[in-house]
Amino acid sequence: MSQNSTDQFFKSTVLGHPSGLFVLFFTEMWERFSFYGMRSLLIMFFTASLADGGWAWSRETASALFGSYVGLVYLSTMLGGYFADKVIGFRWAVILGAFLMTLGHAAMAVETHFSIYLGLVLLVFGNGFFKPNMVSIISEMYKDRSEKKDGAYTLFYMGVNAGAFFGILLCGYLGEKVGWAYGFGLAGVFMFFGMIQFWLSQRIFGDIGLKPNKESKAKNAASDEDKRNPFTAWQLVIIAVSVVLGLLWVINAPASKISEGKLDVFGFLGSNGNTIAILTALGLFIVLLIYRFTQYSKITREKLMAVTFFAFIVIFFWAIFEQSPNSLTIFAKDYTNRVLEGSWSMVYLVVNSLMTLVPLTIITWIMFKMFGQTFKNYAVANVILSLSFVIIWAIAIWILAKDYYTAGVLSLSDGTLELLKIDKVTTPITEVPATWFSTLNSLFIISLAPLFSKWWESKYNPSANVKYGMGMLLLGLGMACIAIGATGIEPGAKTASVSMIWLILVYLFHTMGELCISPVGLSYVSKLVPARMIAFMFGVWYLAVAIGMKSAGIFGENIDKIADEHGLSYFFWLLTIISVAMALLSILMSPVIKKLMNGVR
């Protein structure tokens, strides 16, 4: 039996899947914990007053830097994927990425200007090395068991959302209620645990993800029977110019605002220098893309056109969906009534306790199931993982207990009240953290994903365009909810007291929209694109996602300008109209795209 045979991984299973899948499950969970935990605090930290430990930036400046950060995170995956494939292998890429992210979170916890910027740079490159290579290991592990892949990715996706949920819940709470450094620092602690656990358990993957050698490179080249169409010198020049202009634009957009115009790479082009630079980069790239399409057969060209259309829709999806840590968090913080009293306070406390403890119990149970299969051979790694769970349980229980005491539901001695800095109250009162609403996305995904999965497997499975149309329509419906909720807010108002129900509805509809678009996007790329072009088209796809992420920041930059002139509701109605327009475009293009897909579903 080959060392790379799938059978070797199924000798030790948990819930019917290789134990190695759960090593990846927990590593990815802590990475998503750190990423989403820190991300949930970023805009709030930048816009918080100096008295509250923030930088007192305008929302425009904060959104500009946020958009560039998340955009660069996705662009860096192309660099990380390349180095993993060609130079260091999947495993070292994951370890290097986790190490860089650990350093990044540690730097952010220091909270100086230099350390925050350094931390963001380290997080960008860390994500680039980490993100694309976890899925690559799973793909290799299941390459001879394709019938088990769907279940494997479902479990892995559960780990992703569990990490996001707990990261936002715990880092968000500590950053918002205790101190920014605690939120940023906690994200790094668990990224460190994930890195150590992966490092100590990596033998469980056999030969998967090792550093490529001459033999493995020759084998991969021999297995590719498709005719290659290499990039010529002039095409490489266009790529280089587009990349340089794009990167300079992404960095310069926030830098020029932060420095108040003193640092502006494209200042010589006038007040619209940034716009000219990015339009030039996009124009050159589109010219190259169209030319490349002409170099392939009719069927291949049509399939590539279909992928490009879906990538175009994805730009608008992420630009609006990623308002969650941006304008929606601002709305939650400044315009939402988050103070609950009496019975409503108790309802929130009970619901929040169940939301925290039930998923944590399930994930802990999965951990013990894995221990049963792996403790003998990977005892130290399992002890490290256990320690991380002890810490997360302790923090979760402390937060819940503090909320009950703060609300006055439980009584404490005067000395303990003073120690915890809690005032005595007679009526239960709770203030919901602004970051808490972002946790609803992960919670709704875990709850609704099985239902959508069953739908996609049934005879009523919609076509690709209809799925994208539904996703954008649900996105628009969510934005319409918040627009309706913001109707009474006067232009220029800096605070308001809108009901929380509107934000809850937003996250419900946006999550359903995400389930229609996000999980199926990369699947269509793999189905429609020939093997010889998969890397290039994945690059195009991640470029589209990065543009969407940066566009989310651009939308956020303009929230104050629009709100001051027309009112906050007007801003969200604009996003609603864009979403619905893209939904109609996707549905109307169904016959055309179906033909271009040439029978691929």
C-alpha cells in the first residue's frame, strides 16, 4: 500500500472520518477564532475616543484601513499558495502562517501605532500562508475517497464557524468591556495553541504536504496531460504592472487619509490619483484576461466566461456582506438600543448562556472523541489542546458570571462588587456588547447549513445563477431591514436607539444569502476550469473577493458623508438597491450562463 493511499488515514477514525481531519478542525478553529476575534474589534478600536483607549479616527479613515487589510488578506493567499506548492509544502506554510499571525496578534496587543501597523502586516502574510493550505491537505487526504469529501468539508466548515463564533464572542467582549489589548492578545494566545498542536501532530498526515522535491514535481508534471499555454513576456509585464499599481493603491488609499495627504504615492496624478491608478490596473488585467480567453478552445473559453461572471457577482456580494464588522458594527454601537431591563435582560442572559455553553460542550465532546484515537501517539499535542479548552471554558464562564452579576441577578458581597467594579442594581439590567451581533452569523450558519445542504442535494436544487440571485436578494432583504429600522434617524445624528430586532434580522437574511453563494463559488471554479488553468482562475477568484473586501471598506468610508446629507437609512437603501440589481442580473443571465457552462451543474 502506498504511503499516500487514502486507506492509511481511515485506520484511525472519529465520527467516520480520519483523526487527521480533526487535527485540522481544531487548528482551523483557533485560526478563525483569532482572525474574527481581532477583526470584530478593529473598526471600534480605531474610532473609539482617546479616553476609551482608541485612536479617535473618523469612520472614513478607519474603514479605509479596514478595507485594505481584509483585501490584502485575500490577495496574499495567492503568494502563500504559490510558495506552498513550489517551495515549502503545505505543512510548513501552515506553521509559518500560524507563527506570523501569533506575532501579529502579540504586536497588536502592545497598542502603539507602530505595533498595530506591524501586527496588521504580519496578519496579512500569516493569513496568506495559512488559509489556502489547510483545504489543500484535506483534499489530498480524501483524494481516493471522494464520496466522503462532502461530509469532511461539512465538519471542517463547522470548525471554521465555531472558531469565528467564539472569537467574536470572547475577544469582542474582552476588547469592548475590559480593554482592547486583552481582545487582541487573546486572539494570539489561541493562534499559538493551534500552531503548537498542528506542529506536534503533523505525522498523522503521512507524506501529505511535505516540502516538494524533484521527484514529486516531476510526478505532478507528468500527471497533467492538458496542453499548457504559458505566459509570454508581454503578459508577465502586464501582470507585474497591474499587481504593483493594485498593491500601491490598496496601501495608499488609507495611508493618504491617515497622513492627511502628506503621504500620497499617486498625488502627482491630481486629486483623483488613486482612482486613475486602480482603473488602469483593472483595465490592463481585463485586457489580459480577455486575450487569454481567446487562446483556448470554444468550450473552455465559454466555461471561463461563466466563472468570470460569477466572480463579478461575488465582488458585490462581499462588498455588502462585509459591512458586518464595519458599518453594521458602527450601527450596533452608536445607533442601537443595547440596554435590556427586567425580563428582557433575563431572556438575553439565558439565551446568551445557551449560545455559549451548548456549542462549547459539543466542540469539547468532539475533542474527547479525537483524544480516544490520538492520545497514545500524540499525547503532548492533546495536552496542549486540552489546556486551550480549559482556558476558553474559564473565560466563557467568567464572562457569563460577570454578566449575571452586573445585571444584579446574583448577589455578591460589597467587597467582591468593588473588586469586579460592579455597582449594585435592583432591577436586572444588561448592556449587550456591540460585537455580540456578529456572532449571529456563525450561529445561523451552524443551524441552517444542514437544511441548505439537503436542499442542494434534492431534485429542487436551483441552477448556479438562481443560487447567486437568491443570495444577492437575501442580502438586499437584510439591508432593507436595517434601512427600515434606521428610518427615524435624522441626517447628521451621531446616536440613536433603534430596536435590536433589525440587526438580528439582518444577520439572519445575510447568513442565508451566504449559504447560497459562499460555499458553492469555489466549487464552480473547480468544476468549470481545466486542471492546467486552475491556479490562474483561483487567482482571479480571490482577486474578485479581495476587490469585494476593499469595496466594503469604500462603502464604509462614505457612510458619514451620506448619513449627514441624506440620513443613515439612505445609505442602507443604496446597498439594498445594489444587491437587488445584482440579483436580477444573475437571474436574467441564467439562460446565457447555463449555455456557457456546457452541461456543468
